Amino acid sequence: MNSLRARIAALLIAAILTVVGLATLAASRALRAPDPETTIGPVARQIHVLAALAETAPDSLRAAGGRVEESPAGGEVLERMSLFLNRALERTAPPPHPPRSVIVSREGAEGMLLASVALAGGGWLVTPVPDPSPPDDQWLILTIWLGMILVGSGAVSLYAARRLSRPMELLEGAASRIGADATLPEVPETGPAEVRATARALNQLSERLRGAMESRMRLVAAAGHDLRTPMTRMRLRAEFIEDDAERGKWLADLEELDLIADSAIRLVREEAGGDGAEPLRLDRLLHDIARELRETGHEVRLGDLAPLTVRAGPLALKRALRNLVLNAATHGGGAEIGLSRQGVRAMVEIRDNGPGIPEDLIGQVFEPFFRADPARRKTMPGAGLGLAIAREILERFGGCIAIANLRDGDGNPLGLLQKVTLDCTSPSGAAPGVPG
């Protein structure tokens, strides 16, 4: 009931049922059978005529629809109907005849109503009378009537709600198709005027976003590329500095600038697309990353690695996971890698033993050139783009990354947890044809 379509449908159904209910109530009041007290008068006059005929010319009574019996008709006696008919006979009795006594009974559960009238000379006049009671299946008819109203109003309301909420569905669908580059495919500009206006606005917004992204990528790529020439000249000049310590500082700063330029260009390349996706054994990839980092002197430990297969670009995914593991090994005093299955998702957990990240800064870790401690620039390598590049790659292949601080029961820091999730390519975790 939280969606706009459900609310519109509920409102329309309630409105239709209320109107139809009031109309049904008014119709039932207007078409209700009249009160027997006022409608039984003609029946009473007919009984007077038949009784007089039975007393004067009994032979012609059968043709008039009655008969003379020695006792009243059998069956269930209807007290209320008998009372109504006796009152009517009193009101309609022709002078100087005294009021007649009548008993109304029913022959069986579904039989007709019979009026038994006491005759002056003895015996009883038995004649059928109309039944003013409503039909026995009146509740079934009412239930069918209300059911048809409910089904019809529900169908009409759902159709109207769907038409009215179409622009909202268009917005929702467009938002769900936004890619890693913050743009969305072109939305068809068809349908009612409101839908076409919404689609046109979305297409214009997407075009502007695409232009802004391309402009930013060109700017970063151009800046990274153009920095290489002056840095090369500065490196050549630094070689002529006679003071070894001063020359070392210059070369270290230039190396850091070169690393920043390379990282910026790499980030733009990842945003532009990178390599295509293919089935990839994630546990083997993590083994390779751990082995390479150990060979370079980093402390990397492997935990339980489930044999899971994902669909991604091999080089790009390796670069992303290597950045995360290297970040943990460099800043966290060592990295521990685990791989498990969570439903249809493969989950990579990378833990370290470092001080973690301040809680007020943890939401900024994926921003380019972010550093939790700016003073660390002089002692720790890196340009601050590793996490940004990793997220760009993972989101391109339908994955996501989350970072959280680890703490013990007393709130003391235990390190940092980097959690990566990617879709598995098959229910068993391994792609068809890929050995376990």
C-alpha cells in the first residue's frame, strides 16, 4: 500500500464501492415491496367475494379458484400474515356482514400460501393468496451483485491506476537502468502527454550528465597526460643537483606526481569501460593476488576461499581487488582474505589490523585522492585513488563494496573490514564447464 499505484487503486475502489453502495441502498428502498397492511386490501375484498359465493353458490366456487373444506388447510400457520389479513377483512367487510375470521398457512417449506376462511353455515373456504415475502435466495442475489461490483470496480481501478502512475513507473525504470557512468539508456518518448514530457526530461538529463562525464574524463586525462612533459624536464634538471639529499627529495616528489598522473589516467580508463566480462574463478584470482603481494614483501594471509565463479573482466577485477588488498596490507599491518557465498552473491572480505578510519570520514573513503591522515602522504605510497578505481570497476560489473571499522566488545579498534559482493554465474557458484 506504499506505492502510488496501490494508493490510487485503493482510492478508486473505495470511491466506486461507496457510490454503488449508496445507489444500491437507494434502489432497494425505492423498490422495496410495500407494507402488507396497505397492499392486502384487494386480497381481503376478493376473499369477501369468494366467501359470499361459497355461501350462496358453492357449485361455481371452483371456477373462481377456491374450495370448501370441513377444516382449515394444513401446514405451517403464519401468525403475522394471518393478523394482517384479519385486520384487512375487518376494514373491508361490507355491511351488514360481520367480520370474517381467516387463518393463513403454508403447504410445506416451499408451498403456496392458503387462506382458510370460516363460513357462516359451517365449513371453511380455502383459497390461495399471494406471497408478499421476499425470495429465499435474496442474499445470494445480493452477494452476486456485490461481487460483480467489486470485481468490476477493481479491474477499472487497477487499469486507471496503472495509467495514472505511468510517469512514476517511467522514472523508477529509468533510475534502475542508470549505469556505472551515471547515465541511462534513451527512454522512448511515446504515450500520453505527461509520459512523453517525463521521457523527454529524462533524455535531456541523461544527455547533460553524459556530456558532463565526458568533459570531466577529457579534463582529467588531458591534465594527466600534459603533466608528463614538464615532469620529465624537472626530472632531468633534478639529476644535475649536486646535493644528494636535495636531489633525492626532488626525485621522490616527482615520482609521487608521476604516480598521481598515472592513477588519474587509469581512473578515467576504468570509467570509460575497460575490458569485457567473462566467467572468472574468484578464488583462483585471490590466490594469484596474494602470491604476487607476498613476493613484494607484503603480509597477506588467505582464509577460507569457496570455489566461486563470477562474470567480470579479468584484468579490471584483478586491479580492483589488488588495490583493496594492497591498501589493507600497506595501511593495516597485513591483510587477511576470505571468500564465501551469500545466497546468489559471492562475498570477499578483506580484514586488516590497522587503526581503521574515523567514523566521520568513513563516508568519504571512495572520493578521489582521499586520505584519512593527510600527514601520511610523506610516509605512505599511493595517490589516494585506489579505492575510487576499485569501486568504479566493481560497479561496472554489477558489484558493490562496503567499508566498516572492526571493534571488540569494549569498543577498541580491531582494524578495517572491506567487503566486496559480486553476482555468481550459476546456482552452484561455478560456471558450466569450469572445474571446481
